Amino acid sequence: MWKIAKVEADGREPVVVVSGEVIGDVQAALDMMATVRYETGADRIVIDGAMLDAGFYDLKTGLAGEIAQKFVNYQVKLAIVGDFTGYASKSLRDFIYECNQGKDIFFLPTEPQAIEKLSATR
């Protein structure tokens, strides 16, 4: 299923790094979120962008918006790690920009940056 590693960050909020199965639909995202909360009690999750199905990056599918809304609704912060510069879609670049301006979902280039961002975010 998923490999879960909890990271404590100098008295800040704990962050969980998750690896494993591809998240291909909203239910898989909810399952991962519930597993993390049950096993660690944490509400800050870092995943590699490769864990998200290709449909996530095609905004026409609606998958990115649905998954993002679930994380916001359940008050779980998410950082997605990867190199997103290669995506040609302006709407995807705009989505990533808007997420990074908020306080719930972030697209960051490295895992250490993601851990730092989530542990410092209120």
C-alpha cells in the first residue's frame, strides 16, 4: 500500500512523507489521507508528483480540482514534489501558481523544501 515516514521538524508541525501506490482517483486520495491520519495523527503530507495519475495533470479531467478540494475540506495540507516546469498547459501552470499562493496545497521542487514549507505553514 503506502510507505509512511513521519518527520518531526524542530518543534513545528509534524510532516508525513508518503510513497507507494499511484493515486488515480479521489477515493485513493481519501484512502491515503485517512491512512496517514489514522497511523500518525498528522495532517501535513508530502508526496512525489509521480504518485499522481497522469489525469491529475490534465485539468480537463477535473481530478486535480476534486482531489485538491478534498484536502481543503478535510483540513489536510499537501505538498507535491517534482519538476513541473515541463508541462506546457497554461491552465496547469496557473493552477500550480494559485495553489502555491494559498495555504493548503503546494507544488515544490524538492522534498526538503516541501517538509520545510508544510512544517512552517499554519
